[in-house]
Amino acid sequence: MKRITSIGLTVLALQIGQAEITAAQTAAPSAAVENLMQQAQQAIDAEQYIHAVQLLTRLTSMPEHAYSARAQELLGNVREANGQLAHAKAEYETYLQKYPNGEGAARVQARLNALLSGATPMPPNPPAPAVAATAPAQTAAPRAAAPRRSAAATAAAADAASTGTTVKDRGLLTLTYRYNEGTTEITELTPTPETPAEEDDVFENALVAGLNFTRTIDNAERRIRLTFAGIADHDFEDNESDLRLSEALISFEDKASGRVITIGRQKLDPRAIAYRTDGIALKWPTGSGVTVGAVLGRVVESSRDDFLSGDRWLLGASATWEDLGGDGDLTVYTAMEQDGSLTYRHALGVEYERSFDDFSLYANAEYDLKFQELSRVLVSGTARLDNNARVTGRVSYYRSPTLNMQNALIGQSVDTVEELVALFGEDAVEDLALDRSAKVTTLGLTYYGKLNETWDLSVDGTLYHNSGTPASTTGTPVAAVDDDGVRGYYGLRLTGSDVFMENDRVNLGLRFADAQDSSLYVADGSVRIPLAEDIYLSPRLRVGYRDLADGQETFVMPSVNFRYRIDRSTSLQFDAGGRWSDRETSTINQKQREFYFLAGVSKSF
């Protein structure tokens, strides 16, 4: 059976956009978020505070995710460690507004009180748990008493005292069972109503284990970092197991020169060069404010790829001007994907990011020399208003999928680009690849601010346009994908704390999506109920109506989340819910019933 995630639940999640804070914090972070958070932690460990501020600001500007609270806390920590006390105070106040009951609220309040009282700021390298602690937002607040050291920790401390070498381990281990089933009943109405046809499906029945682990070995001369990030899952329906390897690397940094060599499966910085590669990367500061970089490795198309299994080579180079015109970094890069004499992609790009007192900016543009087409332009900025509210704007243009000769295989009966080139020639295959890549333009704006001591308000809107793709007659004919016009996605959310009882959280939201052939309306409400100090129950209800060009659809999505924080590093979570929908058009009536269940445990260390 082909592995399928729940179609109804997944599609709806994409359509209604950003979920509320509590749900986002319990969901697994995306690869992009994980990458940014890891880069930020590495910048903090290396005391590169300006770069850390840029990365953390980008994290806090994203739609709410699992690391949002942690990134907000770290942003205050880093500002304080860098001597920017007014900025640190503002970041701490923002944290307490957004996450008054967050796991780091006590720490943040303590740091804010210390700043207001004129106490000594954090040292240049803030101690754990303020900066060096494990990142995941799921961990509980630390106890007042320091944890008892293990024999291994005591031995490590003794070794550090005698040799000047420290070893720090940081990681997260998760084990989750996921189950999702559904029933679909379809009644054909034309030419005459027929007996309903019913189909039962199990969309997911799997056990998933994840491990993120980093060991840092540090002394006065060098830093060695070993990182592993991967997920293993077993599908009980197919009785098959799978491994997804996101990172497996070792890096060596010479502190005197700043040179870093990284070997293994890695995500690259600047991230626009490629997502992942199996190979070697070099970062080399020249001493004049410019850092050059180079990478050579096999292209990794998916985390499911075996190590060094890629057919194409990735060659890349970059130059970064740090602190350009203040707190700004400018990077120019080039990247080429090659297999023998055939070039799949040849990008030339530029990235710029800068932090001002109350504003941060990120921009990226990329031109593909292979296709002689602009492949991407991204600009985003976040401004802090006088009332400590934040406004984030985003505009983007990009090709989807990214310009690459590999796109020519879409809809074709052959398995490799080389086969297509042998049949039709390289120029024809280039045109075919270009035809399969649509032009996407987006424009978005998000506002977040505090209404009063109890309620916060967030408002967001996004316009989205996909150009579609033309029909192709080279090789196997591929039909055109129509331009579906401009789509609009809009949302309003109220988040309240201590509304009905101490330490509760209430979320009320409305979502609206508008397209040429449909309009979607969703009302969303949830409440987090504290049953005990470390036990929370969170029921949620979403109700939606879709106005179709040829009919209508209604749906209801109830769910409940149970979370128990066993100790400061271990938590249990259970989720159960469903989706009931009825769709009526002039040709069919369709009823869908879905149920899902999730049970998981996480352990940070």
C-alpha cells in the first residue's frame, strides 16, 4: 500500500493556514525551523551574537512553531549578553506577553527583574539554562534546586578542570505512535442516483522514533561538533521500516582563525545553495571582514536517500561580508549541480540580512545561469512598534518546483534525465524542465500585539498566485495546469491567559480563504485547562463551510490533547480527534469520516 497521510486533515491544514500557539508548540518543527534554531544555537556557542540575533529574529518572525517561545527567550538572553540592555528588556517583555505561562516564564521574569533592578547583566557567554540549555519548547520549567550530578558528569567536570576541555551534550529523543483511518461514502447523482459506494482506508498506522543529538567538545584552541538528526518509522500496514536522515556530520573549528571544516550529511549556510548534501564544506574567515565558503558533495534530494547515494555532484562557493554597514551581513554565492557533462542547475545568488534597533530585514535573490531565468526573490521584514507590537511583511517570487533539469521527468515515462537528453537533445529537455516549473508570487502581512493584560491579538493576510504551467508535447504529452488566479488567505486570532482560571489559555480564531472556484470559512476555538501543576487538557473544535462553484461542503473537526510533564526533561502527550465532512455538488454527494490518534513521549537531555 502506498503510504498516504490523511488527505482531508492535511489539505484543510494547508488551506486554513497558521494554527494557534498551543497547537504549534506541540507539533514537530519543520526542517527549516530546525535548521535555523540549530544555526542560532551554534552562533551562541561561538559567541557570534550579532549573527545569533539575526537568526533568532527570523525565528520569532515566522508563524508560531515549536521553537517560537525558546527563540524569543534566547533573543533576550543574547541581547543582554551583548550589552544591549534596552533591547533585552523589550524582548523579555514580549516573551511574557506572548507566553505568560510558558516553561521559561520564571527564568525570563527573573532576568527582567534583574535588569530593572540594575543587577549585573549576563556574562558574554550566558550559562545554562539561559542559553546553553536544550532548545525544545516542550521541556518543563527548571526546579529551584540544582539537579544532582551523575558520576559521568562529575568525571567530565574534573577532566575539564584539569585539561581545559569541556564536553556538552544536547539532544531530544521522541517516540510517537500515529494512527489515522477514514471512511468515504460516494453517491453518484448522474444520470440517475446510484447506491452509495463506501471505502474504508487506513491512512497511517506507524511507530516513529526521532533523535536529535549534538556533542560539542571545546577547549581553548578548537571546537569539535558531532551532530545527528534522524527519524525511523515502522509502518504496521505494510510491515516496512524506513529511515530519514536529516543530518550526520562532524565539524572542526579552529578558534584562532575561525576556520570550520564540516564533513557528512549537512544543511548548508547560506541555506539558499541547497537543502542538504553529503560531502565536505569549508568556512574560512579571511581576517578582513570577509568569510569565504566552499562545498563539494553529492546532492541529497530527500532525507530518505541513503548516504552518498545521489547521482549528481554539488559544487558551491560563497563570500560573506560581515557587519556590512552596521549589523548587516551580505552573502554572494554560486552553486552548480552536475552529473558528468550535464548541468542540472547553476545558480548565482545574493543574501542580505540586517538588524536595526526596532527593525530586521532579510532578502534573497537568485538567478539561474543554466536556464537564464530568475528563480527566486524573497524579502521579509519585522518592525517593533511603540506598544511592543510586531508587524511582519513578506513578499516573494519563486519557481515551483525550483528550476532544475530534474523537473523534465514530471509526467514522462522514462526514469532519468540522461534518457530524455538521448531521445530529444539537451535544449528540448531544458524547455521541458522550464515548462514544468510554475511562477509563484506571494504577499503577506502579520500583526501581533497585546490588547490588555488578558488578551493578545494576531491578524494575518496572504495573497498567493500560481501561474500554472503550459502543455508539453515533447516525449509523453503533459497537460497544462491552469492559472487559478489570485488566492487570499486571512486570519484573526485572540489568545487569552487566565481567562477562566489561573494558568489557562483560550484561543479563538477565524480563517477565510478565497479562490476562483471556492471560498472557505473556518471558526476555531480551544482552551488549555490545567488539571494539575504539570498536567494539561486541551479540547479544540473547528467548524468550516466551503462554498464551491458547483455545490457546498461543511465539516466539523473536534480534537483533544492531553499533556503530562513528568519532570523537567520528560513529557507525555496524547491526541485524538476526527473530521466529519459532507460535500454536495450537482453530480455527487460525498461523506467522509476520519479519526486519528497520537501517543508520544519526549525526553530532552
